Amino acid sequence: MQLDSPTKSIVRKGNLNENDKYSERFIPNRTSLTFLSSFDKLSDDRVLLSQNFDEHHAAYSTLLHSQLSQAPNSGLFRKTLFKFSPEHTGKENQVAEFTSEEIYSPLKSQRKIPKSPYKVLDAPALQDDFYLNLLDWSCSNQLSVGLGSCVYIWNATNSKVTKLCDLGLNDSVTSVAWSQNGTNISVGTNKGTILLWDAQRSKLIRSFSGHTGRVGSLAWNNRILTSGSRDRQILHRDIRAANDSVAKLCAHKQEVCGLKWSFDEQQLSSGGNDNKLMLWNLHSTQPVSKFSSHNAAVKAMAWSPHQYGLLASGGGTADRTIRYWNTLTSEQIHCVDTGSQVCNLVFSKNTKELVSTHGYSLNQIILWKDNDYSKVATLTGHTYRVLYLAMSPDGQTVVTGAGDETLRFWEMFPDSNNSNEGAKNCLLPSVFDLR
């Protein structure tokens, strides 16, 4: 017996129904069209598309040419879309504005520096005196400040405030400086005495005499305590010596208002009201270099932690400049006119940048790049001269003090270990009385 194929069926012509003579597939009827007419329709669509592309291309080319040649853009982009629209205040380069996202790859995110302090402390009786140094931050994260006749210590970890000493009605604090190990603090007084305190036990260790005028500046070099006074002298004391062993440096003609030891502890920079900046070796009694470029008192000084032998100095109201020095060759590298009195300087530990604080007439804080000397940021908020400046031990925060009797804390630098923990990890109230 013969079987029919499972995949094919035999359909005979005579068996077709009338309804089955058309299949389900649609075949358009083009009998009324010619090949040329169909081609013309396709060509018309392509011409229209080409015209639209040419118009957009011409507009872009005109805009690009106008930006590169600094010529007017022939009104292609109006300043306002509607009469009530605000005037455009965006980028001048419209090509960059409209095409930067499409053409350029994503840029590295810029560091954002807050324009406002994250903490403000009231500091009553903080003196508005350019020649004093009343603020210092220890490696143990404690901030000392001289307020009138008293010294207060603010613990940045738990925000606890401790009154270290009170000199009484007949004397006042003129300078404070922490030892490098953060255990001892030296206090200069208006009467010319220097007090050495154990900060952990709040106990007076020693009292040094020798100056005949107020002690406006102090600096530590390991166990050597250096002081500068209105009597124009610089004194070195070894605090380990039983007797009051003193080495005298006499070169300034007016009050010594700034002292800074280099990071290698081999060079001392001193600034005076005689407009002089001087360099001293550790064991010398005569300056190895004298700089007379400043036209006002030199209080602000800072040694770079990144470049050996780089020193920055700032001048007072009549000078207004920051000068960079190569102390190895005794040559000036660069000079920047800041436009206002330079009160303090400090180099960042974590970035190659410099912080300056200013007085008359803008009372601002400026962050500078130390490779091209350009401004990174300008911070304002103080209403008096920003006379005092200190940096936190982790290098992330700076604190500023002024005659407006406030201390302001600014978050300016990233952590060198990319950690968010620092001196501001225990903020508590953002504004309160220090004493």
C-alpha cells in the first residue's frame, strides 16, 4: 500500500474553491507606477534629508568659526530666548558649552573648598595686635589661645576647654607655642617673662627671664626654645639645662615679631619690624643671610615641607607681598602682590599649597598653589584683621583668629591617607564660647 508524504499534500486544480484563489500574502499593485517615478520619489527624500543636514552643518561651522576667530556669531544664538528671560551668564565659549560633554572625556573631579567655616568659637579678649602670636595647634590635637591675661586649651577631639593659667591684672599673654612632642607649652608675656607649662598636668615647670620687653614670638627646635622680643633680641634656651643657659642673637633693629625653624631644624628664620628677614644657622650667632626686599614689618613666615630650602615670607600694610626664597642660594624665587597686609603663612602638609591670612583692607584668607603661585580659593568671614593662624595635626583644617574675637575653623585640605577622620570629627555645637 502506498502512503502519502507527511510533508506534502496533493492539491488538484479542479478542487479549488472560489474563496481560495487568493493567498494571504499582500503584493502591491504597481501597474500605475514606472521605475523612473519610484526612483524620483526616493531621490526627493534623500535631497530633503541632505538639505536638513547641510543647514545644521552650516550653523555649526559658522559658530565654530566665530569662536575660533573671536568674531561675532551673526546672531545664531540670542542672549535671551524671550523678552522676560534673564541675560545669559554662562560660558563665553559657546562651542565648549554645547559640545564639551560630547567631545571630551570626563574630567577628574575638582576639589571643593567650603566657603564658610564649619565651626566658630567665641574668643573674648583676643587682642587685635599685629606683633603677637596667640594661637597654636599641637601634635596631640590641642589648640592653645591667649585671651587677655589667660591661656585656654581646647581639645579638638572632645571639645573640652581647660584654663591653663591666669597672669593677673598686671600682665598679659603675648605669645604661645607648643613643644614638638605636644606635652609642654611655652607662654610669652608682656613683661618679658617666658613660662613653661606641663599641659597634661596643668603645672608650671619653669619660668625664664632675660628679655626686657614683651615676648611676641616663640619657636621650638627639639629641646631648644627660641624667643623674640620687643627688646630686639633673639634668645636660645636649652630647657634641659639646670641653669638659665642663653645664647643671644642680636641683629634686628626693631621688635622681633616672627620666628620659624626649618623642618630639618638647621635653619631659623626671623622677621622684624625693621622690615628685615634674616636666616640663622643652628649654632651661629650672626645671620647667614639678610633680606631687605620687604617694605613693612615681616611677621609671616613659613618653611615648605615639600621642597628643601624653600621659605615664604609676607610683609605688612606698606608691603602686601608674599616672597618666595631659595635659602640654599639666598635668592628670591618669586614675588606676589596680595593687595593687603600679610599676617600669617603656612604651607599645607598634604598638598603643595600655601595659606595666607590678611588684614587691611580685605581681611581674607587665600589659598595659593606654590608651583605657579596662582590663587586656588579666597575665603572671607572675619570682620577684623586675620592675625592668627594654625593648622591641625592631620593637615586638613586651618583655624584663624582675629580682632573680631572669633576663631574660625576651615576645612581646606584632603587627608594624606584619604581618611575623613580628623580634627573635626567631634563638632558638637558649631558656635560656642571658648572660655
